[in-house]
Amino acid sequence: MEKSDDDEYQKHMASIVADGFTLNPPGYERLSQWTHMLVHITNARANFKWVCDHPTNLGDLDNALQQQAFFIAGVMAYGRCYASSGLGIPMLDAKQVYRDSKAGMDVHERLIELRNTPRMRDIDIWNRRMPEHSRA
């Protein structure tokens, strides 16, 4: 962090430190790396929930764009959990996560397929594979 950012951070953290919370305690270095994973999982879940909770109305451009934006954000956040990000940065193993769920692995593989689509321009493939009754 730059000095001004660090000063601002310390100012905002002062109250919890005063309450006895220890920032970056020794021994928690490996655990703190998982914070980013939890952020990605939470982000993906929130985006997919938004898509599920808001019916698609293809006659409304704003609605269609929002659906696509939230879906793409969910796919990208989900995909980050399974992508190598560098030495010491944790990543999930789909074979372990979905070892007891074929349906879960099928969804995982589809989401990763979508994530790997160049610029996700072929997102309409997902729409075309949806059952007819689920389309708006």
C-alpha cells in the first residue's frame, strides 16, 4: 500500500483494533490467501442469485443487458476459483468439490466452458441450449 492508503486503512481499522482485534496475526498468512477465494465465491453466488431472481424479458433491452452482465460476472467470478493465479494462491479442485455430484460437475464444466469462450461472445449458445419452456 502507498503511505496515504496505509494511513487511511489504519484510521478505519483503529476502532476494531481498540476492541482487541489483531490485524494480520502471526500464523494466519495461509488463511488470509483464502479471503480472495471467499470473495469470488460470494460474488459468483450473488450474481447467479440475481439472475435466478429476475425473470428474463428479452423484449426489454435493459433487462436483457442486465441479465447478461450479471450472468457473465457470475461466470467469471466462479471461474476464478478454479484458475491458477500464481504461487501460493489457492485454487479449488473441481474433482474434489464435485466428487459426489455428477450434476454439480456437469454444471461446473458448462460454466468453465462458458468462461473459456473468447470474450464470452458466444453466450447465446447457453441460451439456445436452455429448454424452450424456460425462455421468456
